[in-house]
Amino acid sequence: MITIRKNMLLILSSAIMAVSCSGRHDAPGTVRTVDVATAESMADTSARKYPFISEPYRTAELAFRVGGHIAQLDVQEGQFFRRGEVIAALDARDFIVRKRRAAAICRQAKAEYERTTRLFKAGNIAEQEYERARADYERAKADYDMAADELDRTRLIAPFSGYVQTQHVERYQDVAAGQPVVTFIDMSRIKAEAYVPEDIAAQLQQNIGGRTCLISFDRMSGRTFRPAETYITRTATGNNMAFKLTALIDNGKSHLPGGMSGNMLIGQTSNKFVGVAVPQKAVWSPSSGGSCVWTIDNSGRVSRRNVTTGRLLGGGMIEICSGLKAGERVATAGQAMLNEGDTVATQAVANRKGGMQQ
């Protein structure tokens, strides 16, 4: 009986020790297992295409700044107007009457002010009466200027040379101030906008790498156009980590219409490079900005690496242009749980071709 009790105590002690050891294994400092992928080398591509839909250089919704009855609006969509020409006009009769009334009141106030000024200088009236006459004249003059300005605003003037794209109202219709009358477009230039990755944006901003930009249109096979001007945003747009590139193409004879699909051809004449590719989910953005990955060496130690991203590739991959070499391993999950210097265990993930990366 004593022997049975000793055995039971021994078994219970062993169980307690096992539970205690198990608790120490799950405590902080445990080696974490993370998914990893290996950076793949990429073939060089010296020219890249970025799609766009062409747009007019400028687009404006033209409206009267005063409300009224449309008396003149004889336009066709697609009609050309030079800068300063009248596109439409309101019935101006009421505005003319208001201007004449304001002019008469202003003349009377001015005469009274001049008479009062002479009397004040001669010391025949009090300063208070003089100030009242001056205030009446200034108020009358302001009313006249407003009436004259409103009369001028009864005409809708082309702010630049361009075309009527859309007509929103009809002649004889009553319109409110600010109500769109026509959509007016400037076709002296064509605007193309595309989104490019970080590496292209940096090279275009700094004018390095011999980068050139050409424009091609799908319906004009074999022809390319060199932009007169190019602009690129200084920060990434939205959540796609891309930069907006705007190209302006001279279109003096308006032979290039808007709304055409095409491609921006970003090429390079020198300094070709070979990048590497990693899964998109391996790349993350710290609060300070930029792009980073967690690299894992052969001993399982974690290290943060700043990288420059390039194109989005097929199969959920992204191009890394600098900061990472082919063959290096990167974490593809749980980045928020990792810290500099952590030691982790690794397991392979499927690459874009369906194989396994170790």
C-alpha cells in the first residue's frame, strides 16, 4: 500500500513538472514560426507601359454669376469659341434699368457731397453733416459699381479658346446664378495621367537613369508623341503606393481628341538594372513612411530592411529595385508581431509559380 502511494505521488509530481515546463515554453521569448519567401531575381526590362485615357488640358463648367432669363444661346456641342467671345447671354433689360437708377442716385449723391465739402471747408456746416454726405456718396457709388458689374455678368464669355463639350440648358430657360450652362474644354494640349511605381517616380523626379517618356495611342499604331511637359506627384497617391505622372502633349491643331486610350512608354537609355521580386504581402509601410521588409538570415534572426518598390507583378508579386538581393529570405505574414533582433523558426510558402520557397 505504501509502495502504491509512493508511485502515485511520483506520477503526480511528474505531471506538475510537465505542466510547469509547458508554461515556461509558451512564455514570452518563445521562438515564433513565420512564413518566409525568397527574393527572386528578375530579368531587366528597359521600357515599361502604363495605360491612360487622354483628357482635355482644361475643363470648366461655365455659368452665369447672376440669375435670369436666357436670351442668347445658339451653340452646338463641339463648337469652337476664341477667348473673349460671347457664348450665351441673359435678358439684360432689368439689369440696364438697375444700372441707370444706380447711376442717377450716384450722380445726385456726388453733387451733394461736393456741395457739402465746399461748405465744410468754409466752416458753414458741422463735420457730422459733411461725414453723412460723404457716406451717402460712397454707398451710392458702391451700388452703381455693383449694378454695372451685374450687367456685365449677363454675358457668358469664353475664358480661353476651346470647345463646347456639353450644353446643359436651352435658350429661353430661366437659370440661377452658378447653374452650369455649358461644359467648356481646352484642346490646345492633351493631358495623360498614369500611375507609376516608386523607382520610376524617383528617377523621373531626379532626372537619373536616362529615363524618357513617350506617348502612344491605341488607335494610332506606330506613332509616338513626346510630351511638352511632365509632372509627377511628390508623395504616393492613395493606398496603392504609386505616384501620379501627368504628361502634356501639344495639340495645336486639335487633331488629337480626348478620351483616347493609350500607353505611357517609360524607357531608359542607360544604367539598366536587374531587380528582385517578392510577394506583395512581404512589403509593409512604417509610420515614418517608405517601404520595408523583415529579412531573416540563416540563423533565424530578424532584421528590418528599407527597400524601394517597383512594379506590381503577376501572381501577387512586387518588384524590389533596391535594398534586397536575390536569395534573401523575407517574412510574408505577421510582420506587426516581429521586432528587430527576434529569432524565429521559418516555414516555406508557395511562390508565384506554384512551387515552394525555403
